[in-house]
Amino acid sequence: MTLPDTSLATTSLVTDIAGSPTLPAGSAGTIEAVCVVSQLRPDPGSVGTTGIDKRPVDGPVPVAELGMYGDVQADRKHHGGADQAVYALDAAESAHWAEVLGREVPAGSLGENLHVGGFAVDDLELGARVRVGTALLEVTAPRTPCATFARWIGRDDFRAMYHERGRTGVYFRVLRPGAIRAGDAMVVDETPGHGITVAGVYRGARDRDQARRLADWSRSSGIALHRELQRRVERLAPAAA
């Protein structure tokens, strides 16, 4: 994945260093659906197949270092791994795209594992920790739309549309394995306080000051940056890397 910059607009109680909203500790939403791969689908991309077809499942779903039980990634060069173990999407974004596309966008159809209601996940700070079910997750990066994503939706321009919207959802690493089910709360356990949100990271591909701040935070906290963010820091602020 790559992490480009975009624009966005939303509301919350606190703002980040760029004036965008952040979710403070104690903020909570609800898991409306837990989604895993229904079946691998043929895809004309380089891998030849995709695991983007995710659908809700019943009951508690175990989650561990590499993701949700029963979920798979076809293109493991760009998807999956410990820093992209779980992908969460704000349910409000599905509603937005349903209106734009003029059709239903049910839970899982944008590739998410966790379909979250009442909780603007893009406004989480990078490195925030959230409790979900019996698991503890840590925010690592925004999701970046790929060509497979556009093909799955069936519109050549959807990747650009999703990029422009800038509310692309959140990748998490799993700090404490557990189980998650629909109806569980997602609660912000703690935030790092650096003021850089997931949405801010997505739009900050050319922001040298942000890159330096991320490097400083990573070094002082001991929390490793997502590999693409580390590459960004090395590109924009090599002295801080």
C-alpha cells in the first residue's frame, strides 16, 4: 500500500494539529458486523485472485496476530501481515458510498473486517489503542484504495473517488488476541497525544513536519511505524529516520 494525501471533513470534540477531529480516550462505538472472506474471486490483476469479498459472520470470531479467523489475503505482498491484521470501516462511509453509487453497500463489501457504527475510526490517532470484544488493537495506518478495489466495485473512477473522499478506514495490529462479535463495543483505551489522526496521515504524504513528528513519536514511544510510514519518514525526513 501507499499513503497519499487527500481532503476530508467531519466533526468531533477535539482537533488534531491540522485542525481535524480526533477521538479521545473513552470514545466508543459499536461493531455492527464482523466480516471475513466469503470466497476468493478471480481478478485480472497480477495475483489473479482477490480476497476482497468479505461478508458478515455470526458468533464470536477469534482474532490473533495475523487477523480474523477465517479471513485470508490473496495478495500478501500488499495486504495482510501483523501491521494490517484487522481493517475497520466507519459504517457512515458505507452509507455515503451507497448514496453516491445509487445501490446498497452492505457490511463487508468495501473489504472491511469490522463495520463500526457511531464511531469515526478515521479520527483515531495513529498508535491509539482500542478495546474490541476481548481483544486489544493498535492503530497502524489508513487503508489505501487499490486497483483491485475499483474493479470489485465496478467503476474505473472509484479508486480516485475514494482517495478524494479521504475517509478510507483504519488498519490495526493485534496487541492482545481475543474474540470479536457483532454488538461488541469499540472503546478507545488510550491515545498517544501527538495529534496526528489516521485521516491526517492519509492526506500527509508530502508533509515533512508530520513525518518528523511521526519519527520522533515512534522513537520516544518505542512503537514501530507501519512499513509504508517508515518509508515516508525516510523519504521526507531522513535525518529523523
